[in-house]
Amino acid sequence: MKTKLQLQQKYSLNASVTLQNHLIMAPMTTWSSHEDQTVSTAEIEYYGARAKSVGMVITGSSHVQENGVGFANELGAYDDRFLPGLTELAKAIKSGGAKAILQLNHAGNKALPKFIADADVVSSSSVFAPETPFAPGQIPRSLTESEILHVIEDFGEATKRAIEAGFNGVEIHGAHGFLIQNFLSPHYNQRTDSWGGNLENRLRFAIAIVDEVKKIAKKYADPSFIIGYRISLEEREADGLRLTDTETLIEHLIAKKVGYLHLSLGDALTDHEHSGGNNEPFIQRISKLVDHRVPLIAAGSLNTFDRMASALDNGLDLVAVGHSLVANPDLFSQKELPLTLSKRTINSIHLPKKMFETIKKLGVFAFTFSD
């Protein structure tokens, strides 16, 4: 097993980019932007305080369209008015030695209607999306052809803003049942045009976004600009996304030479296919498929140094750390990584008050709370 010291060794993401260690700050919602979706001072301090512990910081999802808001008080990236705050955020992350990655997202059928004009929630098709801890149960409107093309363009425009703001890269959020996954899913995509039906058509939206982002990066960024892609591997609906579909997507993304693949899992060490009878952990199966053709990252309950090291031993190139960094910003100064939060200490660990209060209220995370 790799040691804590080995986790701290540098890692070459590609020929142009070397990370200061093997750890990545997983993208996590902060619920701490201003009401107008601009970056707050609290967020800048929160990310900056954790940047010295990791090789790369991936922000929480920034929405690329006004109707794609998936969380309250989260970053916007769909207008130039967001540039000053995004610039300060990128600067704070890079000051700690980490590469700064802006995650780009459209929440699709999980968008929050209270933040959207006329509550016009859109998706690949008008299929009911069940309630989650973060979004209501709702039936979205099916996007038109011209609207689909507009979304694709807006992922490109948001990428251009990320470049202008000084980010080292972007992560395309294709996970968690948001819009890109809505198109890939045979359950949520019931279209009968060229954007739905067979797998080739259902892949079109994701691949078109990757192509658009790469086109913008080639035009406005230097070759070191990183384009990552985050993936959920399957869905629990009987007719939902299956691992074999996602493996086809992965092959396409590798062919497109994305900068990295990022698996979002519940428990990265144990999660496995729930519908095919295969108990091999996802990270082992996918690492064999990827075979180091692109760097592979996974997030999911990697909350101790032993678990992080074990994830690398089981095929990952990099480890995405979430809750442990929230509670312990100076990660490597700790012998253990307690997941305890206290209102008394949120200032010393640079945890935004809104984030602390929301985590405690939702009660769906691994944290414990002390007085």
C-alpha cells in the first residue's frame, strides 16, 4: 500500500501539467455565493485555504445557463458579470499551488424552479424526475433542437470565461443525473429525433459539448488547459443507464483526448455494478478499461489516508477528497482526519457560515457536529 508520503509526491497529469501531489479537491456545493450568483469572499477564503493540500481544486458546479441552476447560492458562469469574482477565485486557488478547475454544469431535470424564470425546467424529455434532498420531484419540458444547440454553445462560452478568469481548466459535469446524463440515459431520454433513441444518438449531446469546449480551448487557451469529464456510471431505474453504455462513453472520451476522467461514486473502494451481478469494484473495472490512456480520478468516501492510498493501489491515478478537506483544510498536517464540524471553529477552518448551516440542516452527509 502507498504511504502518506507517497500521496504527497508530484504527479504528471500530462506533458504540460505537473500536480503538487496525488490528491484532488472534489467538487462540492458551497451554498455560499451571493444571491446574484457571484463569488463571495467566504468562498474565496474557503477554496484558498484548501488549495495547499491538493494538486488540483475542482469548484462546485457553476451553471452555464440561467435555467440550469441546481443549487441555491452557487456559482454562475453564464454571463460576463461573473468574471471579476471568478478571477479572484482562480487566483486564490492557484496561490496555494493547486491547479484551478471550474466545473461547468446544467442541472437539467434537477434544476430548481424557484430560481428559474417561469419555473421553466428543461431536460432531454418530459419524463418525471423524482424528488432528491436537493431538488423537488418535477416533470421538465423537453428541449427543442435549437435550444439543445444553444446549451452546447453556452458550455463553450462558459469555458471562454474560465480561460479569461485564469482557471487552469474546466470539468464538464456529466454525472449525478444532471442535463448531460439526462441525454445519455435511456430512461430520461425518450426523444425520437437524432438526439435520442439508440446509444449513438444519446451520446451525441455529451460528445458535442466536449467538442465545443475543446474548440474554445484551442482558440483561447494554451495547450496546458485541462478539460476533465465527471461521470456517474449507472442509474437505478430498471430501464436506466447501464455500465456498458457508460463504458462506450468512456471510450469516446478517451478518443477525444480529454484531460482526465472523474468517477463519482458513493464508496470508491466497494461500489460495483448493481444490475449485472459483477462484484468487481468499479475502480478496478474502469481502470482496466482506461489502462492509463488518460488519468483516472474517483471520489467517494475516501476520508482516511489509508483509504486514499488503497484507492491508488486499486487502479486510480488520483484521489478526489471531499468531506475530509471540508473539516481539515490543512490535510497533511493531520494524523487523523476527523469529520467533525463545530460552529466555534468554522472561522479557523475558513468554512462559510452558509455552507455549515446548510450541511447541518440537510443531514445527508458524513459529518458529526459538536458544540
